[in-house]
Amino acid sequence: MDIKKLQSLVIDALEDVKAQDIRVYDTVHLTGLFDRIAIASGTSNRQTKALAASVRDKVKENGGTILSVEGEDTGEWVLVDMGDMVVHIMQPAIRAYYRLEEIWGDKEVKFGAAKRLSTQTAAEEAAPKKVSRHLTTSQALKAEDETPKKAPARKKPVKTDGAKKAVGKTIKVAPSKSSVPPKKAAAPKKAPAKKPAVKRAPAKTKAAE
């Protein structure tokens, strides 16, 4: 079993039974016997035994192997050996006395990140592979050729006020009233001014002379 999946199962099993102060350490650079070590606390003999049973059952259910379980008779310190990972479940007084963190705690593994990576790996394996969005130039050209092309949209004829064209003929249409500018009303003609009459003096007759 993958070590990331194994440590995720162990952490889940410990959290299910309310283990306290769970720590996981990478031991690859310290020993060749196992790759991970987990340390957790239980407040009573009953809880430490229940924690060990939870780890054993959960790993077996998911296809893992349990090599041995030690210390269940007393419950003060229970060890679960899975080959690649060893879990120490201890009561607080025993844990404080032996201080396993000082021996194996050189490189701590943040189990929040470990669980997230394990879940992500499992999801990627279960999900179907997606087709890459990036196509080569030849693939893009082929896809473009296979795409059905739409016929060009027909243009609507533009109506004009002067003339409308029919099939091979031109039909003249009288311009609409709105397009003809209104004629200006002719100015009324003024009557010619009358000239004032000139009064002439009466002609003198010869008798009067």
C-alpha cells in the first residue's frame, strides 16, 4: 500500500476514537525498518486498546497488512506494526517518560497535508482522464475543416424614395411628400402707387385781358 494512503488511514482511525496529540514523523533518513512513525495519546487503558483496534480494522478493510499488535494486555502502551509504518498509542504519563518524539521527531509530517494529498491522489485515479485542451496545429486545422460552415446571411434590400429595382427593370416611384421640400408662398404683389394730381391755373381768356 502507498505510504501516503497508509498514513491517511491511520490518522483517520485515530481521530475516529478521539486520540489526543497525534504526531506523524518521516523516518526514511533515520532507519530502513519503516518509513513512518505515528505517536498518539489515550486517556485510559480502554481508550488505548480501542485506538489500536480502530487502526487495525481500518487498515485491514482497505487492503493493508498488520504484522503485529503489542501491549493490548495492559493498555498503557500499545504498538501496531504495519511494516512501512509503526503506531505508538500511549497514555500521557508513559509518553512523557519515554519521549519518543526526541528520538524519531527529526522530520515531522503535517498530517493535514498528508491526508489532502492522499485524497487528491485517490480522486485523480478514480476520475476519467480529461482530453487536453491544447491541440497541435494540424489537429486544429483538421477540426476547423470538419466544422460545418454556415451559409452567408442574405442582405435585405434597401428601400429608396427615388426608384425601386425589380428583376431587370427599374420602376419609378413618385417621391413621397415627406421628401419634397415645401414650396414657399409667393409674396403678394403691391399695387402701383398713384401719382398725386397736379393742379393747373385756369387759362386767361382774351376778354378778361
